[in-house]
Amino acid sequence: MSNVKTDRQETLAQKKSLEGDCPSCGKSSIVRDYHQNITICENCGRVLREDIKDMGPEWRAYNQNEKNERSRGGPPVSETIHDKGLSTQIDWKDRDSRGNSLSPGQKAKIRRMRRWHKSTKLSNQKDRNLSTAFSEIDRISSQLGLPRKVRNIAARVYREAVDRDLIRGHSIEGISTATLYLACRKAQIPRTLEEIAEVSYVNKNELGKNYRYITRKLDIYIPPVNPVNYVARFGSELDLSGETRTKAIELIKKAEEKKITLGKGPAGTAAGAIYLASKIAGENRTQKEVAEVANVTAVTLRNRYRELMEELDIDNP
């Protein structure tokens, strides 16, 4: 009888521990030690359960961002896919789950399924529109070496434009390219209209027109590009030293204080400052070299160079 009573007490104690209270001290400070596979009371130290199983995820997260990214099932959501990557994907490999090759009949069946799946994924006009636009955004981004965050910003802006029916009457390539330029401006990635127009299917004038149209309709304010953002990239392509780049940045900041840069193209201002700084530092670069890197004309470069010398009272190096 005593053995039955002891077993019953032990069962009740375990049940109580599962509910969150220690049967010895009555506290609810229960701790699971997965290294020793036990559950203990933090207050009195009694071992409540043994051989517990770790039911948590197999991955580790060292901050909240990593936890948010990894605590999911399936592939991550992507803004750059027309359906955000939520639809089922059929692998292009003709193999089964064990890695074995499919028979000819099974291959034909899988190929038909791929065709049907592709047609159903792009069954409506909106999905076809987004798929075409995001392919263009990815193509231009790849050629310009733009980071993933710029593509995501461009995709979100284009989705909003489609939802508000702003694409009607405009080409998909024109609006998608404009949203990519807008994303570069928003992310402070130094890319000029000329650079994006060179690798797109629209010219500079149309690109600028579509960019102004999108920012106006979506009420997006983009601050003017700071010429300083171009110095690092231009200086790297011209193989200039860090001292010369720093001097160019100082010249631009002095010019901004005197409001010399107002109404001037940021790429031209950066090119003029880099050319002047290279002459001061003795790392001479020709006007043609600097103009080609900055994608501006030699006339624009000379004008910005002369303005900086005159307004900043710098003698001809």
C-alpha cells in the first residue's frame, strides 16, 4: 500500500512540475538544462525530470534579426519575385527524391507539369507585369553590380505603382528602370542617370521623365545626391590615393558651404573636385580620364574645375 501511495505522490509531483510549480518549494522557477537533459527547480535545486528532449530549432540565433530570419518554414519571402516566392517550385532536375533518374514516361509527365505550372503562375496580367519588370530590374542590377537591398526597394516601389494603376500608358521597362534609379537614390548608392540608361532599354530623357512621374504620383521625397558619395568610386577607378580622395571631399564640403554646388550635377561636381585634388596632390590625371570615369563631358568637368578654383580662391596647381 505504501508503494502505491509513493508512486501516486511521485506522479502528482511530476504532473505539478509539468504545470510549472516545484512540488518541494512550490515555486514556479523551472529551468530546463538541455546539456544534462534535466529539468530542475531554480529555487531549491530539485531535479524534476530527466531525459528531456530539446524540442527547439536546430539553428542558432545571436540577435533578434537572425532569429526573425531563421524562425520560419520554407524559403524566405522575396520582394523581387512576382509571387514573393510563396508558390510551389518544381525542380528542373529529372530525378526523384532519392536522386535516381526518372524513366522516360515520368520525365514526359514532369515536363508537362512544369509547363502547366508555369502557365498557372502567370495566369493574370498583374503577375505577368511584375514578372517582366522584376526580370528587367535583376538584369540591370546585375550589370551595374547593385546590392540586393536596392533590388528589394525597387520591387516594393514598383508593386505600389502597379497597385495604384500608374503603369497604364507607360512601358514596363521605363517604369521598372525608373524605380531602380529611385532605389539607388534612396539607398545612397552612387549611380547616375547616364549609367543606368546605358544598360537599360530606355534613354536618359525617358528615364528622367518616368522617375519624376513615379516620385510625384507616389509622393516620395528623395534628397539631392551628395557629390561626396561619388568620390570613393571615381577615385578607386582612377587609382587615386586616400589623401587625394580626402582632399576632394574637403573641396566639395567647402563648395557646399559657399553654395557653389546648388543646381549643379553631383557627378560633375565630384569630377571637378577629384581633378583639382589630383593636381594639388601631384597625382595628375587627364581631363579625359576623369570625365570618362564620371560619365560627364570634358566641358562640364572644366566648368566645375574653374568654379572651384575661383570660388575657393585656389591658385592654379
